[in-house]
Amino acid sequence: MIVGGGAAGLAAAIASGERKGGRRVVLLDGAKTLGAKILVSGGGRCNVTHEAVTAADFFGNRRIIKNVLAAWSVERTIEWFAGMGVELKRESTGKLFPTTDKARTVLNALLDRCHDLSVEIQTDRRVSAIERADGEFVVRYSEGAIAARAVILATGGRSLPKSGSDGSGYEVARSLGHSQTSTVPALVPLVLHETMFHRMLSGLSQDVALTTVVGGKPVDLRRGSLLWTHFGVSGPVVMDASRFWTLAREQGEQAHVSVSLVPHWTPEAARAWFMAQAAANPRKSLGKTLTLMVPERLAEAVCTSIGADARTPAAQVPRGERDGVVAALTRLSLPVATDRGWNHAEVTAGGIPLEEINYRTMESKLVPGLYLIGEMLDCDGRIGGFNFQWAWATGYVSGCAATASPA
């Protein structure tokens, strides 16, 4: 029995189906149709995996994560999909997509493979409880119950709850004896206070260096693309860093996010550059001078934020305003009000501790015959196909193990 028909659940169903012998493989899912998250991922193109995946791309117990990834490599993922008729292409970022650029291609291949293997897929079957008795499980759902020798829990985390991953799987796991760490939205855009100038920059994307400080200590520094939006900030660098802000808030700690809009320069270098520009072109306005460093809209926003007149000749900018400009360019504070929540989060940080799982099989160390996989585990990867690789790996390993154990 596989509970949950997302990426990890479908991978588990296929692995089980290929090795089932004379046994039934049943997949239950609470949604009416499968694969909602697959279809919306990667802007509707499905970022299947990344060309290079290591434990360093994830948060969680990296020793365990490393061992799980070693059992199912990126190369195996590529070969696996090719065997299902899905060819992948590599983009300049290292992300791998189907050559059709359609997530539907990926989902259809997975569902067709399940059908070919006679996996029984039952949709609109929301599991309410799983009980362990006399060496087997009784899986109770909306329309009845099914007895199973082995159960693979693949119910997802709490991200995109409309897809069916509303966190209910955690309750089932806890009822069977597992613990759970705090869960927060990850890979989620951040909402800024209304006092910030983000609205006037909506749609502007740029390369930045983002720093997150929690409890007065830097916990994350990364460089990448930031997207200004009508509500705040998004883009890969923000999505990757968001987990640190959401975790800090969950734990009642103070978190501060700042950004360097000129990541290749130190404050001292930026100040020296500005002074040199003012000396060489004293009549050029402050705003026009700054456009040599950042986009025009951003230059205007920076000037407005510190109360400077963008029309002032560069050589006449008071020292205080000059220092304010340098600080805004190299250490701009982002006043984060909140995150965009579970409906906009791509993944869940936190979940069932990896230490409670046998990483060789994904079987529970507490409940023989129970397997836990995918996003419901305390493991979240950065943006770029890494969480899908985790889903394929944990799904396939669990499917193989569940059917290999004695009937």
C-alpha cells in the first residue's frame, strides 16, 4: 500500500510494481486526480532533477541524506525517465527538464508506467488512520479499509495544501509512534512591510548577495537572482534563503535579512567608485551616476529611500547622503513582514526525523513494515530540481525494499 500519489509515491508504486510478484500494489490518494504538484512545478515544465546533486544541496541530517542519494543517482533518474519515454535536456543553470517543456509529459509517463505494471490507483480516498495489528496494517480511508502487509507513507508535507499535502500524514505517522520536528514553509517568497519601495520595482530582477542573520549571528549568505514583486521579494536567492527566516519566526527568534545590490563590491569599494565618478563627472546627477551600477528604477528608489534628490550633481551630494547611498547599495535592509504561506511554498522544512528511518530501505526503525518517504521527512533541498531528486530516490528505494521483504 502506498499512501500518496505525488512524485515520491508514484516512484514507490513503480518500484513496487516491478517487483511485486503475485502481490497487489495499491496506491491511495485523497485528491480526485494525481500529480498536482508535478504539473505546477518549474513553471509548468517540471524541473525533474539537477545535473549535480549532493547532500550539501539539502538541509537535514546530511550524513543520512548522502547515503540515500548514493542509492539513486541523477544518472539513474535520467535513465529511468528515458526508459519511460521521457528524454531530459540540461539548461545553463544545470536544471534538467523534459525536452517537451511540459510537466504533463512527466506525469503521464509515471501514470502510464503504473498502469502497465497493474498498480491499482484509487483516487478520492483520503486516509484517516493506519493501525498495526497481527503483523499487518489496516489502512482506513473515507470509503472503508484495506489490509496491507507493508505501507509506504508518501503524503507530502504542508506546501500547496490544495494539492492534498495538508500535513495530515504527520498525524498518521505520530499515531504510529514517530516524532515530528516543527514544519515551516520553505522555498517561499517573502512579504515586505508597506514602508519598503518594492512596489515601484515590481518585475525587476537582478543579481544580489543575500544575508540572513538570526539572533545576531549570520546563518546564511548566498548569491543569486532576486525578483522584486508587488508584495515583496522572490526569485531563487530569496526562495532558498526563506527557510531561515520562517524557522526563526517559528522558534521565536529575531531574524534580519539584508541584501547587497552590488554583490561584487565591498562598501569601501563602492564608496571609492562613487567618489571617483563624482570627481570625473561632477555635473552628472546622483541618479544618473548610480545607473552605472544598478537599473534606473532601483537607483531612483535608493535615492528616495534615504531622502536624497536624484537630480543633485554627484559632486554636491552631502557626505551623509553619500554614505546612505553606499549603505543602501551594499547593506540594504529588507523589512520582512511575513512569508507568503503554505499556498505559495514549494516545499516543507521539518517533518519526520531522518534518524527514525533506515536510510538503506526508508523503513521505519520504530514500526516494521512502515516506510516514510519524500517531503514528509525532515529534509528540504534548494531550488533547482533537488527536491524531486529526493522524491525519486526515497520513493524507488522504499518500493524496492517493501517488495523484497518476506510476504
